[in-house]
Amino acid sequence: MKILHKEVYLRDRFEKDLDDYIKWFTSDTEWQNWDAPWEKGDFSEKEYREKFIANLKLTLPIPRRRFEICLNNDEHIGWMNSYFLDEKKKKLAIGIDIPEIKYRGKGYGKMSLILFINYLLENGVTNIYTQTWSGNKAMILLAEKLGFEEIDRKKDIRKVNNAFYDALTFMLNN
């Protein structure tokens, strides 16, 4: 599956993406300072490779809950993912990662989120959320630009670099 835009597109994951992920989890890791930095831990390349290959063999759901982000020159620059916030699977939260700094601040994240949101809405998802922490100012601004409104704030429960931050949940106001 492929969802096109004039500068980026979203597509399913391929085996050729594995080397990018290994790089992003071993050497180009600055992105982890923004995406749940309190979850940083040990990375096993062997285990990751095995799980990655196994996941490629799974039947993908409709609507898709994950996409890879590529530039129109086919350069793989990141990914979109989603997860449910509730047991009834009615509240779907979306996330984005563009690991390399050189691709940030160019509008690729915004375009990718718009593509993913439109895809989900067109496929029957009615409640779309996103979550971040109060230290991730770029994600907060992007979420607000796209029409997300803060609906929940848990004070001082995220500890990053010996400072406490709030956990934030936003809902798309569509």
C-alpha cells in the first residue's frame, strides 16, 4: 500500500528498511531524546532483526496502523505508528518519528501526519489521538496546528534528564 503526496509518501514496511532501523537505533539515536526518552534501554540488533523479519510475514490489518515515511525520491526518512489507548479499541493514538535531524523542520512530518489522519478517517476511524510529553515542544506545536486539542495532562510523571514533565494526550477536533 502506498499513499502519495507531492513531497512525501507513506508505504508499507519492506525488508530493505531494516538497515535504516538498525542505524536509527544504534548510531543516529538523537530522535530518542524526543520520543519517550524515559523508555531508553538496551538494544539487541539480533533480536530486533528477528522480530522485524517475523513482522513482515504478518497479514496487515485494514486500516493500516503503521506506515513508513519516504520522500518522493524514495529515500526512507521515518515512520508513522498507532496504538490504542483503551481496551475497547475505540481510541487510536498516532505517532511519528523522523530520526535524522536533516529531515526535520521541512514540513515532512506535517504532511505525513495529514496523510495518515486522512487515511484513517477515510477508513472509518472516528476518534484520533496523539500523546507526547511537555518537553517535546515541536510535537505539541504540530499537533495543535493539525487541529488536536489537549484533553488530558498528567503532571510531573515523566522524568527526563533529572527534570519532571507532564504526560499529554490530545484528540483531533474534526
